[in-house]
Amino acid sequence: MRQSKEKRQVAIKQVIADQDIQRQEDLVAALNERGWQVTQATVSRDITELQLIKVPQATGGFKYALFDDNNSLNQLKVILNEDDTIYTTQDNLVYIKVTPGSGPALKSAIELIDFPEVFGAISDDDTVLVILKNGVNGVDFIEKAR
């Protein structure tokens, strides 16, 4: 039986609300235990589409959580201030290395906040490259964003 992407993504949201899911493999196993027949590749695409991020757990480590569009500035600050986040700047470029899974969410937060200094941003699973407008210094931007 073919299961719809929308229903699967609702199930993913429920799983991460019910359990502390730390890895894609854990999410695949949890979904399959609930009757879904998913692969890691499918779940990886869903994670990107749902803009799931990894947030710190009180007990250490990270777990998947939903990115909150309505609270973009707080989400941005959480991601930028995580211990594992590393910044490198060069003139008007800012390269940000983040916890795996948080790259797309960070890029979305930057775009939703609509910083006037930002020309554009690109991301993958664990990095974001922010391209600032001419004359904007990367160090100054990071200080403002944090």
C-alpha cells in the first residue's frame, strides 16, 4: 500500500513530539515500528522538507525538533549559540558550521527574519554560507544575529 507523504510527515512530527529522536536511523526505526515502510533516504528528504532542527537535550546530546516559523529570531539565536556552532568570516561572507540537520533551518530563519544586510544564503545539512551585501562585515553581522 502506498502511503502519502503528507501522512508520513504528520507521523514524523508525532514521533519527534513523543520521543527524543537523535539520529535519522532512530527516526526510521520508530516509524517502521508504527507500521510505516520507510528508508533513510525518504526520511532524510522529509527532515529537510519539514525543516527539522537538532536542539540540545538537558541530558546532553541533541534531538530532532520542529523549526518554528513564528519564532525565527529565537530559533536563530538558539542555533547560533550552540556549543558546536563554528563561524568563519571573510569580508562579506559568513560560513557557519552547525549541528547536522540544522543547516536548512538556520538558512530559513535568516531568510524569514529578512536581515537588510543579507544578499543571500545557501545551506546543506550542516553548513550555511551567508553572503552579505557589499560593505557589510561578516563579524558585525554575526554579533548582531547572535
